[in-house]
Amino acid sequence: MAFAEPPGWYVISLRPQGQHGALRRAAACHGARLVALSPWRIEPVDDAAAREALAAAAGASRVLFTSPAAVRAAARLQPLRRVRGQHWIAVGRGTAAALRKAGVDDVECPARMDSEGVLALPSLALPSLAVPSLAVPYLGVPEGVDVGLVTAPAGRGLLASTLEGRGARVLRADVYRRVPVALPARTLARLRSLDAPACLALTSEAALARVLTEVPADLAALLRSVPAVAASERLRQRALELGMQRVERAQGPLPAQLLAAMLQRFR
């Protein structure tokens, strides 16, 4: 189905500094210009503690990467190699592609690219869901198994807490950090002078919360009033709790998925 495209419109991106390119290209394909409103930049961690934590996480029976940035930062610290019997897991297709580029030949990736999708993978499933009478062996997490979580501080808290609740021992390796940055005055001025409709792309609850806190009150009100598209249902609900007025759910976090939802719901 072809969507009628607005004659000129904007996509507001809250991605970290330097990571707007894919969304910018996708927006341009549909006649939209992108406004980059980055609340932070990505900074790899390179110290003895990070190297030790990554070595432990990469040796677990399940090794879970939460973003392409986590893969790139980890690859700077040590070669990434899967050994027989391990499950290497990516939260989404972009992360899986980054792992393959780094040399990992077999990566699990959920069709639903969010924390809930990852937690539904058979290799991370709840033991209580196993049916003993079935001949198919249970593939979920036995109590006490190690799961390496390669991520950033405060990232993907639902994953760690749920896995620990399932009896897994989570070996966390924070291999990069999000460093807050000041929102440029020229970007704030651009938001105030938009000459066409805008739609907000949401892929991070933390990014939205920080931006709404950091911008002046008039711009916080403006951002809450524009249509928004969230990468998951949990993020959609959280955006509404933060005061967003119109939020639709995309099929996933990929730029094409976000743009498709914008065109379908807010054309």
C-alpha cells in the first residue's frame, strides 16, 4: 500500500550524536527533513574493569548484546569469538549485523526487536514454561546458568532483572557510557521555527525523559504535542506517562519501520 506523503515535513530524532544518519536517509526518501536533538554522545569504556567484566560475560553460555554500540565498544576491548555450545544473542537486526561484522558467525535475534522479544527467545525462556511430557528438550535458562549482558550503565534494566528472576546469573559488562551533552541553541531555535508538520521518533525512554527535562518549558510543551512513533508498546506507554499526547507504535526500531508508522498514522 502506498501512503500519501506530506509535501514537506520533519522527523525529530533523539538518537545519540553521530547516529542520525540511517534515520535521516529514511526520512529523506519520504520527503522529510531531520532535526537532530541528541541528549548525549556514546563513549566507549576502555579500562581494566571493563576488560575483566567483558571477558567474564563473553565466556557465559548465553552472551547478550543490547546495541550495535555495545558490539563496537566490546570489539575494541577484545576479539569477539563464539565457542561451541554458546548462544550469542542480539536485541535487534542492527546489533546482529554488527556482531557478524565483528566475526561472530551464529547470532540469535528476535523478530520483535525489543527487550520483550529477546526474553521470549527459547534460549532465554522461563523454566516454568517447559512441558516435561514433551519429547522436545527444554532450551530455556536452567537455574544458575550464566548470561553475559554486554551493554551500558542503566541500559536494558528489564533484561537483567527478568533474567535474574528466572534464576540466571547475570554477568554484566558495561562497555560504553552515554555522556550527556548540552542541547545546541541553534537546534532549539530550529524547533521553534519549524515551517511544516513534525513527528517524533522514539527508540529510547531515557532519551525522551532527558530531552523533556532539559529543553525550555515552551519546547517541552511543543514536543509533547507533536505526533510520536514509538519502537515498542512498552515505550509507547511510557511516552504517554511522560505527557506525550499522540503516540503510535511502530513494528520495530528500524528507520524504515518508524517511517512506515509515521506515514500510516500521521500522513
